[in-house]
Amino acid sequence: MNDYRNLAADLVAALKKAGADACDVYIGTTANFNTTLRLGKIEKLQQSTSKGLGMRVFKGGAQALTFTTDFNDRTVKDLVKETMDIVKVSNADKFNGLAPKELLGNYDGKLMIYDDSLANVTPEKKIELVREAEECGLKYDKRIVNSNGAGWNDSRSQVTLATSDGFVGQYRTTMASMSVRLLAEAEGVKHTDGWFTFHRYFNKLDNPKAVGEEAGKRVVRRIGGQKIKSQAIPVVVSSEVSGDFIDSIFGAASGQSIFRKASFLVGKVGQELFSPLITIVDDATMPDGLASRPFDAEGIKSSQVTLIEKGVLKNYVCDSYSARRLNLTPTGNAQRSYQGMPGVGATNLFMKPGTTDPKDIIKSVKSGLYLTELNGFGDNPVTGDMSRGAVGFWIENGEITHPVQEITFAGNLLKMLKGVTMVGNDLSFKLGSVAAPTFLISEATIGGA
């Protein structure tokens, strides 16, 4: 990939010369490969490269953004003029501006977010891995009768940012993933499920056999699902779905939600709102982290931010704009593409693990639900109420007995997380950059028959 630091810095200088009070230039480039197979045959094979450049300008309190995918010298020079013309007719907002200069910088620790070897893996090798994963899944159980597809995706990306306060930074990242989705049938009822693996480093992906067999295991375990009656019961939230709860807390703690009064956490910093077993952290500096980076989309040096500490709301997470609206300090959580303005986003967001084995959490429940999947959208960010379609397994006398189907999971997020009484030791980022261990909610409402 080309080094675009000089280009970004030169354009910042050109914007300043043209009259900008402040400005930044954000450049994103990506090389991507993806393929999909079904029953061993290739259905899609795509390789692409893309790049884009965005200019953000401030003048007299007004802000303007323009972008292009054409890096020709004449094109970008014309864009400088066009951007200045646009900002002159834009509305002023006293909260507009760049990030505070004293917060700018590069995290200098070892992030391990780029795998040089990924570029050397041939398309033939990637297809071979996907084909093997699907074959292993199909062979797992005779009740698996079809495949819904198996896929591979990888990307090599680069972010370049320059600001008129003198910051110039650039970093590269890689990501690779492999997935399988299968269909099982028993007694005339069809079930689908799957599994995947992804990582920054090619050699840290799960092997194809493990991915295929896990997909097979997960689809087969759905067979024999039963309905249950509506009731309020203890719920063991598995690590497969616990990250959804943490993601909802992050959204509610976002500065954008707070200044708009669209959150159940407005005005509650310093209050003990959750179980003392809950600590939630956003860490952009995690080595090998799926969302680690040396600086955020405004050039703020990456760090670790604690949202919840032992049940107490400690911080809102802010980009520069929302921080100014709330008279707070930005937390380094700005994200953007070259096409858009910065907003608030999570990096490696997680709930700290406890000390209890998840098996012991299940054993502690006399009668309840082991929740493994949430579907659809039914969250109210203003009140914290949620109601979602759900999938799970019934627990009776501390043992998982049978799969449960056609249910809804409902409750108030604050009330449910206040009622967390056990937290597992199984924190893992295998499912994504937002993660939490297994935990037990003392009571939630299950809608069924």
C-alpha cells in the first residue's frame, strides 16, 4: 500500500492556505478478497481494492466535508477549493472543531494488528480451507442434509490522518475470517446454524475441521426444540450472546446519546446502577485486539476507558463534538470513514470476567433458561427496556435438558444487570471485538406459549 502521509499533510497545508481555521484529511484504503462456496462449488469469488480521501474543514464555527476516490493531483486541488466554497455557506455550531491538541498522538505499545503473511496466502489455499470446513460440517451428523454456504473473507487496510494541529499518523490492519452455515432436518423440521473463526493473523484462525464440526454441533443441538410457557425465571446468559448486553450499555453511554437525552444513563455518572460484579472496559490498546489502533479517527492517542467499575457508571464515551456538548474530555472513541463525520464507536469492549466456571453457574439454577441467541430489534435506548426473539436451552435441576424454541426474552437492562449474581471466567473475543463472559440474571421475562 502507498504511504499517504505526505499527501494528507500537503492537503492540510493547502486547506489552511485557502483560509480554513482548522481542518483534517482522512484517507482509507482496503484490499479485500472474499469467496463463497456451497456443496463444494464456488458461488462467488471477488477480489477488490478501494481507496478514498475525505477533507473536513472548519471556518467561523461552520463545518464542511467532501470526499473523493480520485487521487489525481488536479482532482484533489479542485476539491480543496470546493470544500472551502461549501464551508462558507454552512451553518455555524460553536461545538464544532478538531480534537484537543494536547490529546493527539500515537500509542507506542505493541498492538500486533497487521499480519504480513496474509498477502502471501493464495486464493487457491483459501478456497481449499473453506471447502474442507464445509465438508467436515456436512459429515458431522447424518441429520445434516444441506449447506447454506461456507465463506472466506480477508482484508488489508490502511488509515492515514493529518490535522492542522500538526498531527500526522498512519497504521495498517489485517483481518481474515472463515465461516460455515448448515441445515439439519429431523421429523420434518428444518434447523439452521453455523460457526466461524476470524483473527488479525492468518495462523491464529481455527482450523477448518474445528470450524466445520462446531457448525455441525450447533445445528444438531437445535433438534427437538420445545415450547415453554411465559414466565419470569433465572436466565444464564451465555458468552455467545452476553456481548449484546455490553454493546447496549456502550450505546447508552455514548456522548451522542447523552447530549440528545436519548439514553437511560443521562445524568447518572457516579451512581451504582449495576451489579458490583460488573466492570466494563473499552480498550483500544489491547495487543492482538480485533479493534485495536494507535489513535482514533480524530488523532487522539489510544487508551483504555472504564465505563462501569464494580457496578458504578464512571464515564460517558465521547468524540470531540459530543465531549464539547457535555463539557467533558474526549475518550478517544471517535470512528469514521473517509465519507463521513466522526462519531462515537467502541473498540475492544468487554466485561471483565469473574471466577466461576460457566458449568457451575448452570448447576446453580433449579429451573431456568440458558440463553444462546438473541434475534431482531426490540431495544428502547431511552428506557432500557428490551424485547427480542431468543433461542436457548431449558435448565432443570442444574442440568441442560432440551432446546427451547419460539420464545421472546424481555426485561429492563438496568434491572436485569443490577440482578446479576454470578459472572463466569470464560471471557473470549472469538465472536468479535465486543465480548463478555457467561453471567446469571436472577430474573427475566420469557414469553412463550
